[in-house]
Amino acid sequence: MILWLVRFMRGFLELKLWGRNCERFLNLCANRGIATWRLSVSETGEVFASIYLSDFYRLRPLLRKTRVRLRIEKRAGLPFLVHRYRKRVVFAGTLLAMMVCVAFLSTRIWRIEVLGNSAIGEDAVLEYLKQKGITYGIGRDDIDNDGLELSLRQDFDQVIWASVYEKGTKLVVRIQEKLAAEKETNVSQTPCTDLVAKTDAVIYSIVTRGGIPLVKAEDTVKAGDILVCGRQEILDDNGEVKEYYYQSADADILGISTLSYTDRISLQRVVTKPSGKSHDRYFLRFMGYRFTTPKLYGDFDCSETIEETNQLCLPGSFYLPVYVGRIRETEQLQQIEQVTMEQAKEEALSHFSRFLSDLEENGVRIIDKNVMIEKEKDNYHIYGRLKVCEDITERVPTEIKEAPAPKENEEE
């Protein structure tokens, strides 16, 4: 392979020799240091051989001495290739520059992909990598994969496993988060806390794990009433308070309460519809430079613009810092239409269903609901009440009381 590359770079000729002294001619070539290869003899006595281009002009005196004649059968190698395309220097230079550019780009990272994240957003991981100096265009050898994996586990509590590796010009950050986030206990600034009602309600159920319960099921409470107290009285033999013991109240208390619901829908609304007319523009972004085709049309009064971007990728995950895309601008027609009662009911039902869904996601159970709609001057008014069963507790600091001073025994 190396010998073939040397012959290609120097250029070589395939010759056809004939005459009575072909053997003597070849011996003289070897004596003068002229290399020959691929020697063969035809049935008619003609000799075929290959020599370097630089040795061709050294053959003239040998040909005269031996009276051997020759003919060039083939020319091959880089010198002949350059001579053939001598008028296409710009093309050859551009091709060479592209090869050098691709070779340089292959040593850099042009795409970062984050996998396995759910609680941690991709933007947060990319911002963290940026703080570590890992951005688009960084050299592959400049990334400490092991150190980055360790820092991801240390700096993100949710991450229990991380793997960082390169695939082509793409950096893959694969992480694994905790299956279930541990419930954090609310630590108060005071030694203990009470559980109080955050709304007026009727106690549905109560399960106490810590503290002194002050209510029971079916009791009616108001907002701010203490449900479970974190202060416990310790009595002496006479039944008087000797001291207080403090702890954080802990209980599951469900209460039945009433929620108000209100919504308004305008009698008129602006409807936007596409007219079917659109214009496309295309752009090319290379690293920090962007080239966009000129705008050859006037602006629409009202339009919607959608931009699509694709990154150029060669086989083998070889991403390049080249982005091509399309900018589509679609004309929109705006018109004002009156909202009928049926349309208002349909829209109100959609809003109300979304409201109920949010409540259920927060652990609120719907017991009963009663919603009405009526037409006012400028809008439709939707209002009503919901009967729900929910957690009605919130934490407040426990009132700290001083222990009574011990009484001195009177001597008789």
C-alpha cells in the first residue's frame, strides 16, 4: 500500500519496448538506478515495463546505445491528475478546503443530547454544562467524562446515575433519576407546629400520628381553628400543669368544604382563520452566522410565522454546525363573531372540566357541584358552588407557654 502511494505521488509510465537488445536495455537501466517493475514479455517479443516519470528523460542515451524503441502505453499518478485538471484550480482548492474543514469539525462537539431526564429540565442540564465550560464547538479531548459524571451526581439530588460519552460529534448525557421523590418534612423555625384549619369545613375523618387532637369527625370548624395541637400539658399529682412538652403535630385530616366557582365568557370574540396564502423563506445558519433569502413580497396585515430548523448530519452521528430551515408566513384573517348560548355553554364546560381536573390532581374529591350560566350585558356569567372533600390543614407555629413556677412547701 505504501509503495503504491509513493508511485502515485511521483507519477509513473507504462512502456512498450521492442528491438533486439531489450534485455541489455533493462540491464543498463538497473545499472543506472532506474527502477522498473511489472515486467512482462508478449508472444511477439515485445517487453512491457513501468518506470517513474522522473526517470523517463534518463532513458534517451540508453535507447540510442541499444537501439531499442519504446511507446508510452499509459500515464498515471498525481502529476498527470494535476495537469489534467489544471484549469479547475478553484474546484480543487475548494474540495481540499472542504476536506480540511470536515477533518477539523470532526474533532469538535456540535450537538448535546440529554436522555433519561424527567424532573430535571433539559434547559437546566444544558445551562449546567455551560457553567462547566461545555458548549457547542468544544474539543472532544477537552471534556472530562468521568469528572462530569461525578459532578452531575453531586450537584443534582435527583440524579443517582450519570453517563457521559461521545458519539460522532454528538455529546450524549444520559442520567437516571430517583424513582420516587422522598417527601420532605416541613421544618419550622420554632420547636413545634400546630395543625389549623385553612377554611371553614366539617371534619370528615381524622387520623393523628403526633400531637393532641382537639376535634373529631363531624365537628364543624372555622378557618384558623386549631385541629391538632403540638403542645402537651404534663400534670402533677394535684392535676395542675407542671410543664409543657412540645412536638410537631402530624395528622391526616379531611374536611368537607364549599368552593366558589366563577367564569366569564365575552359575547363577542375575534376569530382568526388562515386565508390559504403563505410565503416561504429559507435560511442557512453556520456557527454564529445566518444567511436568509430576501423577502420578495409585502407583509401581511395579520400573519402566523412558523420556523422549521434541521441540523446537517452525516452518517455515523457526524453532526455539523450547519443548520438549514424554512420560515413559513401564513396570512390570517380576523373577524368578529357573536357567541351564542350553545357555544358559551360548550366553552364554559371545557373551562369547568379543566378546573375539576386540576382539583383532582391536587387530591381534592368532588362530592357535589352546582353551576349555572346567565347572560349579562357584555358577557356570559358562569357561577356556582362545589362541595368537596380535601385536606384542610396548614401548619402554624405553636404558642410557647412558660411552665408555672413550682410552689414552695409551707412548713407548719
